[in-house]
Amino acid sequence: MLTCKHATKLMSQAQDRPLTLRERIGLRLHLMMCSGCTQFERQLHFIRTACRRIGGG
């Protein structure tokens, strides 16, 4: 089982590189049980979307 620290690190890394199958499965399992990390994932998505809209990318 991933810790929240490791899960948030993986979510951040996923913005720059594809995660391995093992990483994706571990992260999904963690997110099913952790509302804090689920919220962090939503915030990352929101920030990324906002930056794309502002930057035109």
C-alpha cells in the first residue's frame, strides 16, 4: 500500500511521464481509500487545465 506522500509524488510525476502498470494500480487502490489524495488529484487536474487555458496550450 502506498503512503499519501508516495501517492502525491506519483500523481505529480504522472504529469511528466507515463506511470508503470504497477504504479497506476497502486495509485488507484490508494485513491479508492484516501479522500485527501483524491482531492489532491482533482486539484492537480484543475490547475493543469487552468494553465493550459491561460497559456493557450
